[in-house]
Amino acid sequence: MKYVIYSAANGSPQGLYEGDSPPSLTPNLAITDAEFDMCKTNISNFKVVSGKLVPLANQLFVSNIRKQRDSLLDASDKYMTSDFPLAPGKLDQWKAYRQALRDLTKTIDPANPVFPIPPN
């Protein structure tokens, strides 16, 4: 088995381990042979996030996606105020759109982000 030993504080890998039983150093994460080989090349290009080893490039994509999502949420705040004139049924459409934006970072493919379309 192959493992990456990482910092619990920030997920940055501290080292690699290869052996029949898990390393005594914790936290650690079992990784595939391919992930092990990629980490051997440059371990600083990776991070452990939510129990998964991810390339830092993906983290940058997610960060940029989150910024764009936050901007879209800010731009649609006005529709949530009680005094904004909306046609009947539009408030529910805006609520659904905003919820889809909030859920976006849980399910999005960082390499191919697809944002929900706002109501017209």
C-alpha cells in the first residue's frame, strides 16, 4: 500500500510512505500507484482536501469558481428584498437559481464549470 502523510492543519503533504501496513504517522491517506508516482515528482503540487488528494491547480479553479459564484449571488441579492417588484412566480425562480449557485461548488467539475442560468 502507498500513503501520503499530510498536515491536519492545511492538508499539505509532508511525505510519502510505502509499506504493507499503514504508517504510524498521522494523518495519512491511502493513495493509488499513479497518485504516488505523481507525488514523487513534486509533492508540493498536491493537497489533501476532504479525504482526497487533489492537484493544487484544481484548488485554484475551485477558488476562481467560488469567486465568480459569489459575484453572481451578490448581483442577485436585490431580487430577494421584500420591496423589489417581481412578477408572480419569479421570486421562487430566483430562490432556486441562488440555491443552485450555492450548491455549485459541491458538484462542479473544476475543469468544465457550468453555471446555472438566471431567470429572465
